[in-house]
Amino acid sequence: MSAVSDSAAALHFPCTPGGSIAASKMLMLGMGILMLVVAVVVLVEGRVIAALLAFAVALVSRLAWRMSGDLTPIRLEVVPGTLTVRTRRHPIEIPLTGMSARALTTDEIAHLERLASAGGFVVATGGFDSHRLGEFDLYASNLGHAVLVEAMEHRLVLTPDDPTRFLEALEKAA
């Protein structure tokens, strides 16, 4: 698939899961599968209460894994005057009035990874307040491609697969 596709004047930029975010999702999925296996093994041994507890943990892990992708960006769409972040649940439209955008530096990306992680899990979406980046909303699929977009009252960190072409498209659309 092409990194960028055109349709009816809209530019589409895929956001493919990768890096620490993809690893975190796989860790969460693996934990849920492991707990499901533990539930079956202890149930076979006749330990019903332990099996129910392990099954409950497996269900919570599955629910967390599923919910963790609800606001993760699938693609970014740029049309003149508007940026749309397409997620599984709903689109987020950002007017590009007074827009400025730039790729994050390597140091800022490392800071962002520390900021968005806890106990080996990295969150892909949320609101953050950082001493280095200020207050922003994160919609990420791969933190290695992080771009800071500021438009009106919006400050977003987004992660298109092709940050350079995304920044060029934003410049033209604003």
C-alpha cells in the first residue's frame, strides 16, 4: 500500500502500529492469552476458584487490549483547512487556522516514550502535560514518527507513517 493516497482532494496518511506501542499491545494480548491458559490448567486440576480468578484477569486483559485501540489513529486525512484524525471509534476534526507543525527531535521522542509509559505498557492516546512539550493530546501508533501540530486551541502529537510528506501536506492545506 502506498504511504499516501489521494481521493477527492484529500490526502490520506496511514498510521501503522509499531515500536513501543505495538510491543505494548502485544504484551497485553500475550498476558491475556497466558491467563486464559492458566485458567484452563487450574480448572482441569479442580481448582475452580483459582480458575475463575485467572479467567477474570484474562477478560480484563482482553478488555484493556480492545479499549487501548479505540482512539489509536488509523489514518490522518488532510484537506484544505482541516486535519482529520481517523480512529476506530470516531473522527477528530481539527481546523488548521494558524497551524504550525514540526517533527519531534530524537530527545523529545525519548521524553515522550517515558511520559507515555508505565510498567512496560505504553499508551497510544491521552492528554499529557510535559515540561518539555507543554500540554498536548496524543494520538499515536508509532512514537518514532511523532509530529507536533498546533492549530488554534489544539496541540496534538500525531504519528503518520511518513512524517515528512505529512508535514508538507499540512503546510499546503493550512
